[in-house]
Amino acid sequence: MDTADLEAKVIAFIASKVENIDISTITTASKFEELGFDSLDTVQLLFDAEDTFGVSFDGEEVKGLRSVGDIIDYIGKHPPTGAL
């Protein structure tokens, strides 16, 4: 999957987790807090992303994930273990 496809899929995934948001307002620079995620919501988001994208987030690396772009970069650097 190329970067543009991955970006579109991750943004659509995150938009599906946020109530009453226009998907066009979500960018790679969007921070989780800006989208209304608290720390527990972010953990749940990452668990859901693992299932959706077939990746496993490393405990130490997760601490640095703060934005939509961070998730895209992480998935891009850690190829999915299964088919999307």
C-alpha cells in the first residue's frame, strides 16, 4: 500500500472513531487531543488500529504517538502482519 492510500485509510479509520467530525478537518498534523481523545480513548484507538491494520504497537514506541501522522508513520515502518 502506498503512503497516500495508507494516509486515507488511517484518516477514515480515525474519523469513524470520532463523533460529529468532518473527515476533511482531519490531517496528518491533527493531534489526538484536538480530536477529543483522552489518554484512555487513545489507548483504545491504538488497540482498534492494531486489529484494523494488522500491526502491533510496541509499548515504548506508543509513548511517542501523538498525532494522526505518527500512526501513519508507524504503520508505514512496521508492515502489517496480515492482509488489510
